[in-house]
Amino acid sequence: MSQENKAMSAVFLTVLFGFAGFSLPYPVFGPMFLKPELGFLDPSVPEQYRTILLGVAMALYPVGQFVGAPWLGRLSDKVGRKPVLVASLLGAAIGYIVVAIGVANANLSMVLIGRFVSGLCEGNMAIAQSIASDISTPANKVRNFGLITVAINVGWIVGPLMGGFFSDPSIHPSFNVSWPFFFAAGMYGFNLLVVAVVLNIPEYARRRGRTDKGAPVATRSVWATLTDPVLLPGYVVSFASYVAIYLFFCFYGVYMVQNHDVTSSFLGMCAAIISIPLILAGLTVERAQRPMGLRGVAAFGHMLLAVGLVTFILPDDLVWIFVPMSLAAFGIAWCEVTTSLFISNGAGAHEQGQALGIYRSVHVLAEAAAVLVGGVLAGLNSNSPFIVGGVAAVICVIGILGWVKTRSSEASTVEAPVS
């Protein structure tokens, strides 16, 4: 296996485990916080406080990512990708051990601290994308970023499955709600070993963003990168894109419960079904980019997302609801790939980590906005989140065709040596 393929294997694993860890608590935290008989919170805690504490515990992970991603990316630009990635994986593993011990001992403070620490260190998603950019050539960059999107979506499937499996004592008597977090810590430890042993970034990739003498090129401030006239439109479009994406992801289940009274098992089947177009889209984006160009793929992906969102509320028969869901899911994967490429291609080779770290923070901020706004909209009218999401996706199409441009960066023009 070539150095480039080994590096992409380590990147794929890091992203997959990162998103599996992010989604792992979803089937665990709800019962843990809300059911007094499980004993995590004192039975005297009223239900309204339980839901607030649940929201805080869930939110601290993305808050940590929002804070950590730009600075981890910036640090990787200065001192190198591998050492910062190894340190962040160690920090994430420690964070999950703290959560697991907190869950096992019904210690809320430890759970909250561990969630924030693991989220802070999981800003390493920006480092993984930066490695993919460093080792890529113009011929394979879209494919490599498409593989990252596949890893993201596989992680979204694996995480909840692991959480539900290892927390269910009916599967094995020793399983309990602390098991998923101990398992996640072990998963990050394994990922750390893989990165330490397998990840060997090629010399040509390590030279990018450095002077002839090997010193790193000075990186701008985070604010200067965010407000760069080439990058800022990409960040704005990315924010609107992820608002639309999370209005779909977070509220399609709410809509079907409100309007079709579906069961949790049916929603689980929905998640499994839409994973198919999500993964297929990640694998086909490179082929689509050849005739359509990056902006064409981005615009078409956002149009698919808009159509899927708006038509999702039309079918009365649940069988037909999978058509708009699949359209939206396919579009989502292309949106994820292309928005990250707009930022990577617009940034210089010397600040890939920082630029993609800001992109990750924009992603998390959009998720928070979608959940807050969507919750209000769903309470007023169950159709509203999908209409607003469709409008946001159309705004993205307009922005992509009218505003978003990229500059030729050293990272995308330097060719890898032929082996």
C-alpha cells in the first residue's frame, strides 16, 4: 500500500470514529437522564430539569468542537499534522473515560466535563481533512474528500448501533449504560495506535505551506482567515447548507411522529435506508465532478436537497416518503463534500488546518441554529422546518453560482511524485 493510501486509511478511520463517538450517546443519554429507575439522576429531580440537563450534556460535545477545531487546525499548520492528531485522539480517549466513569458512578459533573473535553479534542476533524488536502493532487482530491463524507455517514450509522447494543443488559448481563463510553475510549485508543503506526505523511505533502528552508509560512489570525474575501462566501454558503441539512436530519423523525404516529423501530429503519444514498453519493461525487465541475455538483446537490425537503411533506402514504428522503440524503452527501472543497481550494497550503477548522466550527454553529430554530418552527407547524430548509438550500444554489469562487492553492497544484 502506498504512503498516500495509508494516510487516507488513517484519515478515514479518524473521521469514522469521530462521528461514531459523536452519535453514540443518542440512544443512551435519553433513557439515562429521563428514567428515574436507572438511577443516574436522583429520583427527586423533576422531569423539566432532567430534559434541561440532557440538553446540556448533548450540547457540550459540539460546543467543545466549536472552540477546539480552529485552534487544533491552526496548531497542526504550525507544528505538523501527525503530532497534533495523536495528541487530540489521546485527549478524546481520556474524555470518554471520564464520561464512562461518571456514568458508572452517577456523577453528573464528570459526565459534563468529559463531554466537553472529548468534543474539544474531536476538533481533529479539521486535521483529518487537512491531511487529505495535503496528500491530494487535483486528480484525486474530490475522491479523497468524498471518502471522508462516506466515513462521516458510516459513523452516523455505527455510533447509535454501538450505543444501543452495549447499553442493553438483555443482550449480555454485564452490559449497562457506561459500556458504550468505555468502548468509545478503547476505539479512540485503537485509532491513536493506527495513526501512530500507519500514518506517514509523504515528504512532498509535509513541504506544502513551508518555506524553502522548511519553516512554516506565517499563518494569519483566525479572524483574518474567516473574513478573507475568497473564503467568507464559502463559509456563509456552508452555514446555510448545514442549516438545511440539520433541519432535515433532526426533524424528519419529529415530523413522522407528529403526522404518522410511527414507532422508534420504523425510524431506525428510515435511518438505515437513507444511509444507502448517503454512501452512494460520497462514492460517486468524483465521477460527477468530471463533466459538471465542482460548482455544478455543489449546485445540483443543493437542488436535490431542496426538492427532497419540500416534497418530504407531501406524501400521505409512508411508502412514498422514502423517495424525497432518498433525494435529500443523496444531495446532503454532495453538499458536504463540495462545501469542504470550496474552503480547502480557497485557502492557501499554509493554512489548510485553520481554514478547515473554521469550517468545522461553522458546521457546528449551523447545527445549533437548526435545532433551535427548527424546534420553534416544529411547534408552530410541522411542515415549517422543511420549507425553511428548502429555502436555505436554494439560497446556497444562488450563492454557489453567484458568489463562491476558489483560488489556486499550493496544496492543490503541487503534484505528488510518481512512485
